[in-house]
Amino acid sequence: MTTGDPLPTTFVPRHVRPGRRTAVLLLSCEDTRGIVAAVADFLARRGANIVEVDQHTDHHDGLFFQRVEFELDGFDLEPEQVLPAFREVSDRFGMECELRLPENVARIGVLASRQPHCLLDLLARWRTGELHADIAFVASNHDDHADACAFFGVPFHHLPVVDGDKAAQEAQIVALADEAGVELLVLARYMQVLSEDLVARYPHQIINIHHSLLPAFVGAKPYHQAYERGVKVIGATAHYATADLDQGPIIAQDVSRVTHRDSVEDLVARGRDLEALVLARAVRLHLAAKVLVHGNRTVVFG
Amino acid sequence: MTTGDPLPTTFVPRHVRPGRRTAVLLLSCEDTRGIVAAVADFLARRGANIVEVDQHTDHHDGLFFQRVEFELDGFDLEPEQVLPAFREVSDRFGMECELRLPENVARIGVLASRQPHCLLDLLARWRTGELHADIAFVASNHDDHADACAFFGVPFHHLPVVDGDKAAQEAQIVALADEAGVELLVLARYMQVLSEDLVARYPHQIINIHHSLLPAFVGAKPYHQAYERGVKVIGATAHYATADLDQGPIIAQDVSRVTHRDSVEDLVARGRDLEALVLARAVRLHLAAKVLVHGNRTVVFG
Amino acid sequence: MTTGDPLPTTFVPRHVRPGRRTAVLLLSCEDTRGIVAAVADFLARRGANIVEVDQHTDHHDGLFFQRVEFELDGFDLEPEQVLPAFREVSDRFGMECELRLPENVARIGVLASRQPHCLLDLLARWRTGELHADIAFVASNHDDHADACAFFGVPFHHLPVVDGDKAAQEAQIVALADEAGVELLVLARYMQVLSEDLVARYPHQIINIHHSLLPAFVGAKPYHQAYERGVKVIGATAHYATADLDQGPIIAQDVSRVTHRDSVEDLVARGRDLEALVLARAVRLHLAAKVLVHGNRTVVFG
Amino acid sequence: MTTGDPLPTTFVPRHVRPGRRTAVLLLSCEDTRGIVAAVADFLARRGANIVEVDQHTDHHDGLFFQRVEFELDGFDLEPEQVLPAFREVSDRFGMECELRLPENVARIGVLASRQPHCLLDLLARWRTGELHADIAFVASNHDDHADACAFFGVPFHHLPVVDGDKAAQEAQIVALADEAGVELLVLARYMQVLSEDLVARYPHQIINIHHSLLPAFVGAKPYHQAYERGVKVIGATAHYATADLDQGPIIAQDVSRVTHRDSVEDLVARGRDLEALVLARAVRLHLAAKVLVHGNRTVVFG
């Protein structure tokens, strides 16, 4: 079986959730009187049925955030008309806004290095229909994962860094992502530092998993650092990649208790489960349009 | 120092949160189109600034739940006018609705038996200003807690069950609660079964803490049962009291891991911390008007 | 690729931990004076270096449990001589004892039904070297997992129940297990009730995963039950299979918090992660000879 | 009621656990062959019944740690004779060893500043018999806690830092601790940095609670730092005080999940519960002689 072969028949991906076609408006602006009513009124006048509203007021910074999910059936506007028409509201409140169509199957590119656990976990979740997305490709600076990708029916690209020319390799990644129309890059324990250019090209569209409970143990070998410090809790952190390594907005974190009995190797093994779970959680939240970024922090309507 | 003495000066209760005066509308009805917009419009037309909206659609039962918190300053209506005026909306959608004024300091009655941990925890939280409520009285079928209540400056009433006449004792509790204008009764490990009459008198206004992760280990001695069954996780459950013992709507639960090293006594000791924490969490959620009951389930806007 | 094909080259199973060859003595007896010294002395006189000792005294039942791991290098006895020689100690204290050789790669048979998550998780852990065992075969009453087993290089057997003749199907399982020299059967969400005969044939050698925090929600559809009861915590339980369904000694449990937002389908999805993790934890503990059974309870030297 | 008044009668401290009188040997040395047998043999020859053994081999550093709890009844030696006699073993293996008598009620001094939660929690646990210790005194650089200490029946000393002379204030603390024969100083959110001299005087006998999951957010205002960084998990850390602030060996840690909805004030409030629980856990472990220090790490036989 080689890369690109047809899917084995074992799994049937369930990409498209049965049920209602919905759109999501993600809004943020300075907090003031009347926002909720203005948004609700805009939608109601055009026949939208609001399925879910989440909102948050950051009293510290005086900011307002909202996620409104509404049905497209019965709505007077086509998706491409929504934001232009909505300017009657968004201009009034100085809103940043984004329209997301979770009914659309997002296209994901996954970057991996040697370690298989986060990659296999994502592929298995995708295959069992848990990720509402298409994994358009897996690329790696190593050639380890060709068979696994073939089994799961995902194109695999071996993109080594040749002669230290990382720019050339990144250009290949961008070409792949562009061609595939990728909306999200997932770094599944991808051990290469991305250039500022690449990060800037995908603002809040690259999710990384760091194997510590950031901001503890930034940088290399966090489990070794955790062992040396004698902590009783380890963790993993999924965050959007930014130019500052390990400093991007945190989407999800989780922890595991450890004891003196756990060697560095044990921490690494325990960490694998954490990393896979936390990364999958962050990817799911992003795909469901439940994450808004605000400076270096996130609002996660979980 | 005897019951009723003036407060010691150590603590200054901070009952009233500084800041905006707000009201909360709790709504539920069959799910249909236009509810969100109708509610937002009703409030906006009367000058209300919406501070927080939480809503939930139970697709399983086709029900809609909403909690809307809005500022009273600038609002055209007095609190007592809100529900009558809101009938233009609530009648249209067949809503059950309730207006809560969290700015008002709720009055709580606490019932305890011998064990002090949940009671002391509540009193300490109240004294450090964490509970936005007045503890109007503590009553107990034992006389153990007079000194503690005196220290914390809360009236204590010893209400033993005399000659097995529980009805007479319950009448005393009701008299106390009525006189104090109590809106919430907290059973802080109160080891008496309440009569159906008493429970019916305070629908969803009595919070009990059960020392297991219900529905596991209903009935007596749950830690002994947990020990016998060899579980690796114990828990505690705060729920509204209903006529069916241990069957009421669950508000909050939490757990603690245990091992074969934990004796029954260890489980009891671990459980004390869980019970106090889970009960306090449930009381805080109730006081903040964040719990809606739906059949035997709760919607908790945590 | 068909069942039985050679392993793809992506993964290199690391079955055999580098380092010292060790044996484990698992002991239990009535608690009395001098046991620890007698065991330590027996081993020391024969040149054993004790690597790890865990012990537990159950004061409730007056029982003593010990796990002693010692190096075989430098030890005077061959593995098969240990228990006979140890009778000088075990007879004196009326011990039940068992010798386990974790350095030996245990052979495991896995039974699955339709759901892939626990099976895939076990196979991935095995392939990344995390399970110190050989997966000798996977058998299922459905034919879904042939491709996955082929990819992971494990023989797959489709053993449907034909004409309701479960005895015939179980005979096939036993034949497979006998032929493969299996020491542990793992029920990876195997949805068939095992006969008393089969269970009795593998005492404390069959590990099942139940998708609830036993003893809550025994029987069918526990997530539906959990949803109906409105719990705020769900869990999974790995236990040794016994003739009484869902009643066997619990090895491991873990939990996940849920809210009113979680539909039954959400609970099922959250539960999948729990089930895979808890089952893997139990299998690892069993393989490391860290579980002793005592009535319906376990001593787990985690 | 003033400081020093007799105890109110509400609680009966249960300082002395019923049951067997036991001693604990805490040992550490380089890992080598025969240690376990030598220790067990030493005790057995003198008639000791070993109640509990915990041991740990740190393969990374080649070190061996052991905790042996044995009954004093039937033992040939008086407590003061144990270590001298044990030199036949400890000299041979180059052991550091310590004898602890958990049956003795340890004497504790508590230092607090303004915040009451950790102090009240410790006092309540002591009064309900959960801490196997006497709280000899509470001292504070503020005078807030006199009433609380009076209620709980513990002497309170107001020791302000006068004219910035911290040395003078520390001398008062030392005088109090010496007079009371204190074996453990607990810093219950004591907001003063201790001098190196004071720390050196009580090696591994001062337990501090830091309100973050160290090493994240060292220094001041960790909840503000956590809020700014947008973490999804907060924690608390109990550690032995060393000359390097926030750098001492960690005894216990625990965590709580937070979201974007949690303001700094919410983190502080959530943190209070964590701090009290983690500090109490660390104090209990220390009192039970279950903590060995090894460089900057701990072995905790929990």
C-alpha cells in the first residue's frame, strides 16, 4: 500500500454532522450598552434562528466577545452577504468580526517529526469521524510516517531540511498548504522552529502542542526540566503559534500527577497521552469556531 | 461568649460586591425561533444593559434555557415591574421565568448534625466574604456547634427531635426560616431525612450534600460501601433535596482518587474536603442564580 | 495488505526493556510479625538484589500483601526453583504466592466488537513499545478490524457467533488462546457476555473496560443512564472479569467532568478517551505484576 | 475570650491515634545489594514488627531511600538506643538516617500574615483531630488573627516588624519556637521573606505554600501573572523553605482548571481552596514522616 491508495474500508469518516446547516459569527469590540440586542435584532430581522450564543465581557480590559451560531435555513442572506450586511452593526460598535461556516469541512495540514503519538491520535480521531475536518496532508522532516498515513488514507510528504535551508523547506510546506486550501496547520510534535514569515502567513491558524504546562519549562526537554525540579504535576499546552516560541495564546491545557517514582522516561510516556488529548481538544475547539484570540489570551467557549 | 454576642472584629464580611446593581432573568421554554432576539429586544427597549447572557438548547428534549443578567441602572422598570411587563415575551413563548436580584443579599438557614466540617467551611467562607449571603441561623438536632456559631457571629438553635416527633422539630425549623425570611436552606451534613412537606415548601431551595458520587452508593455509609467495592475514585454530590432521598437534581460533583492504602477512615477524611468544597460550590452557584432545574437535571451556567 | 503480512517498517516494537533481568514475587497471607524480614532474608541468602519492595497491610481484614522485585543476575536459583525453595517461608506464614517474570514478554489476546477506539489505542501503544507484551491475536465477533490489525501486524480472527451458538464461538477463542500461550485476555469494548466457564478458565487474567464509574450505571448504555441522571462527572472502570457482570475487582478508574451542554453523543465521545486510557493503564499494571486480588478488591502497587 | 483562655468544649482534639506505638526509620544511601535484607534483619533480631515499608531506588542518581515503620511494643531497644545500635547497618552502607516517632505529638508553630484561609483551615483540621500535632503558637506580623486563635484555643503572638528590623522580629520567632520546642514551622501565607539564618536553623522543617504551580509564576502576584498569560490551569505548591525563595523541594502540588471567565479575583478565590488543601496535605505528610529530601527533590511515600 502506498501513499495515495484508496481508503481501506474499515472506517467510514463521518465528516458532515447530520442536522442543521449553521454559521458562526465571532465578534469582539469594546464593551458598551446594546451590543447583544443589536446583533440579535440584525439576525432576527433576516429570519435567522439563533442556535447558540456565548458571550464574555472582559471587565479588566473593557472588551466584549460573542459567538453566535445561527441556522442558515430560513436566513435571508447567503454566507458571502453576511459580513457586508452586518456592517450596519459592526461599524457602529467598532467590531472585529469573522464569519465561520462549521458546516464546511475544514482542511487541515499536519506537520510531524519523528514522534508518532500525536499524529496517530489525530489520524485515528479523523478516521472515526471525531474531527469535523479533512486532513489534506501530513508533512514531515523525517520519512517515518509514510506507512501510517497510507493506512489512514492521507497523503504523506517527506520534506527534509536539506543543507540547512529551512526557507526552502518552508516554501514547500506553504506550497502544499496553498494547493490544498488548508485553513489550519497542526504541529503534531513538529520539532522545527517555524520562521516568522510562516507564522505571520497563518495568524491564529497554526496550533502547536508544547509538552509542558506553559509557562513552566519553556524551551527544550521540558520533561527533563520537570524531573530535575521535582514537580508533582506535569502538563501539556496547546497554543496558537506566534513568532515568540512557546509564547502564543493558550487554547487548552491539562495535567497529570506524578511522583518520585516516575523517571524521566515515565514522564515522557505519561506526557504522550496528555499531549495527544490536549492537542485534539484544541483542534476540535478551533474547528468548531469556539476560540477567539484577544492579545495573548483566548476566549474559549468550550 | 454566648450565642448572639456581637461579631468579633477579626473579619469584615464583604456581603455586597462593589460595582453594578444587576438583575437576572432565568427563562425556560420550548425551543423555537426568535427567543433570543425577543428577550434582547425587550430589555434594550427599556434601556437595560445586558452584562451576561448564557443559554442552552437541549436538543434532546427540545427545550431552551437562558440566563440574562442586566444592569438595573438606566433600566426603565423597577424590579417588581419586570415580570409583569415581560409577559409580552413570556406569554408568547410559554416561558417559565424567574427574576433574581443577586445584588440582594440572600438569607440562608443552615441545618447541621454532629459533623462540623461543612458547617465550619460555610461559616469561614461567609466570614471572608466569599458567600454573597447572610447566614440567618444555624440549627442542629445536636448542641455541638453553639461555640463555633458564636465565634462566627451567627445565631445557633438547638432543635432536638424530642420523643421521635420529627414533625414538631420541622415546624420549629419552618418557623425559624419564615421569621428570618430565608430563601435557601443548606443541609451541611444534616443527618435527618426531611419530610415531603418540608421539601415541598422549599422547591429547589434546599441544597444537600451527599457523601458519594451519586448515583453510586445511595443510602447510608457510602464510604463503607465504596471501601467494600474497592473503588479507585470517591466523590461527593451536591443536589437539590427532593422527596426521593438522594435522587434530586445534581448541582455539583467532584472526585478524589483513592488507593488500597486508604482505610474507611481515610476515605471519610478525604471525603470531608470534597464535601465541603462541593457544597460551597453549589451554594455559590445557586446564590449567583446560575442553576436552572429541568426535570431531574440541572443547567448550570458555571 | 492482508492479515499476517510482515510488519511495516515504521515502528520498531521495543518489547524488551533494556537493563536488569528481574523477577517478581507476589505474596499474601495473614498479617503477623516477621514476614518482611523472613522474605528479605530468604532472598539475601541466595544472593538476590532486591530492586523494589511494595507492601500493604490491610488492618481491616488482618492481611498482608507484598510485591518483591529482585534481580535474577547473581541469584542462586533458576526461576523454576524459586517457589519450591520459597516454601520454607510460604509454608510458615500460610502464604499464597506467585512468581512473575516481567522480563518475559507476556502474550496477550484481545477481543473486540465493532468499536475501534480501545483496540486501536492498544495496538498503537504496543507498536510504540509502551506495552511490554506481544499481542498474539485480535479476535472479534465482527469483521471490522482486519485492516487495522494488518497495518499493525497482528493476526486478526473473525469469530462470529453463528446461530446463537456462543459456546462454539468461545471454544474457538479458547483454542486460539491456548495455541498462542496467552496469559491475558483483554476485552477492548467486547460487547459479548462471557460464559462462567470461560471466565473461570482465566482467573484474574481477563481485563474488561466498563464505560462507567462502577458501581454507578451497571448494565447497558451507561452514558445514556448518566445523561438521564444529570451527573456532572463520568468515568470508566477497568476490572478483572468475573462471572458476575460488572462486579469484578476494580484495577483502575478515571473520570471526566461533564456539563449540561454535553449530549449523550458528547458523553460517548468523551468516554472513548477515558476508556482507552483506563484500559491501557490497567493492562500496564497487570503486565508489570503490580496488581494483587483480594476478594473483590485489588491491591495496586501503582 | 482572650488569648490563652481554656479551650471551648465544642471540639475534642484527637491528637493521639489509638492503636500501636510505632517508630519510623528514614534512610538514604547509595544503592547497592543487600540493604533491604540488612535493615529487616536488624529489626527482626530485636523483636520489631515491621508495620509498613516503603522504598524507592532512584536509578538516575543511584540512590536508595527507605521508610520503615515498626512497632515499639516488643522491640528490644528504647527509642534513644535505636540509632546508635543501628550504626552496624548505617555505617556499612554509608546511610543518612533519622528516627521519627510519629506517636509523639509534634509541636508546630504557624506564621501568618493578613490572609486567614490557610490559618483557619489548619486550625480547623487540628481541632477536628486531623493533624497529629499540637499547634504551639500562631505568630503574625499583623494582629488580625487574635480572635480566631482564641476561639481555637491557640496562643497568638503579634510580632510586627518594627522600624524595618526584621532580624529583631525573627529573633522573637526563634525565641517562641525554641521555648515551645517546635519541630515544624508552617508558613500559612506568611508574606515575609525569611532570612538565610532562620531557614538554616530549621532545615526541611519549614513548610511554605506558594500560590502557583511552581516553577511557573515565581515571585509576587502569581495569580495576576497567570491571568496575564491566559493559562487554563492554576495551581498551588507546598515546599520546604530554602534560602532561595520559591526554589525549595516540592512536597505537594495540586491544580484547578480555569477559563477566560475567571477574573484575577476569581483566580485568587479558587486559589485559596487549593492553597489550604495543598498546605494541609504537605503538613500531614511531613508529620507522618513520609517525606525524604534528596537534593532539591523529595521522595514522598504518600
